[in-house]
Amino acid sequence: MDNLPPQSLSMTNSVSFVAPLHVSSQSSSAIDWTAYMERLVIELSKPDLRENAIRVLSKRKELFHELAPLLWNSVGTIAVLLQ
């Protein structure tokens, strides 16, 4: 590294994978978790993805306390679950 010019040590990539300072890691992970569960609820409406979505949702129900209202308020989900 002694032979490298100083500019090569600086980061030239402008893309950051770090969350903004105003967003805590807890809220960021909560947003990711909510989006993941919402995607699984959407997958319930697709017959080829339904079985896996039900399995994952049933395993995660204790960790995601908003699952019941999410299922109840999503259009057509209760009808799918009753089939």
C-alpha cells in the first residue's frame, strides 16, 4: 500500500449502503420486516406461492405483532385463507 498514490485510497463510489443518520437501524429493520410480511401477504393471492407464504407467516406470527390486522385489512386475504 506504500506504493499506491493517495487518491486511490479514497472512495470514489458515490453510492452509500449506510442508512441515513436520521433513520435508526431499529426503524430501518422494522420497515424491512413490515415490507417482507406485506410481500408474503400479497403472495397468498398467488396459488403457486401460497403454501410457502402460509408456512413462513405461521412461523413468524409471534415476531410480527401487526400480522392479524394486516391479514384482516388486506383485500381478499381472508377469502383465500378460508378456501
